[in-house]
Amino acid sequence: MIYPIVAYGDPVLKAPAKDIPQDFADLQKLVDDMYDTMYNAHGVGLAAPQIGKSIRLFVIDSAPFEEDEEKKKAAVKKAFINPQIVKEEGKEWAFEE
């Protein structure tokens, strides 16, 4: 299923996302649908709030449109469930989307 991507300014993008419980129904289907949605939008990453779901989940694919098989093998394709920042370093900088 391809989800619509919410627009900049949508409240779900500013709300703190909730943890995903271990018994979350159809998690694998949601992850698969998020990849489909991301590829459909020609993206390399997608967070659940971007499809209107306020949960702590995002998917990435570092080479979604790569045709070279060797480069595809070296690509990173992962789903992150309840991710946590364990270390920060560097200067903070402002960025407006």
C-alpha cells in the first residue's frame, strides 16, 4: 500500500512519536508499505510520522535506484524501530525545510 505523505506543517510532524509495543499488529506489513511509499516518492528514507503515524519508526535505503549490483550489495537498507540517540557530537546548526 502506498501511503500519502503528509505536508509540511502537519501537527503529526511536530508531535512526539510514541514507542512501538512488542505486540504491535502488522508491523512487518507497515515496514513493507513504508518502503513502497518511500520508493514511490523517489526517496531514500521515510519516517512513520511522514505518513501520519505518530510512532517511532523509520526506514532507509542508501541506494534505492542503484543499478550496479556491487554497489547495491554495499547499500544500507534498514528499518529502525524505537530508535534512540546514544551520542551526539558536533556543533548544532539551524535548518529550515
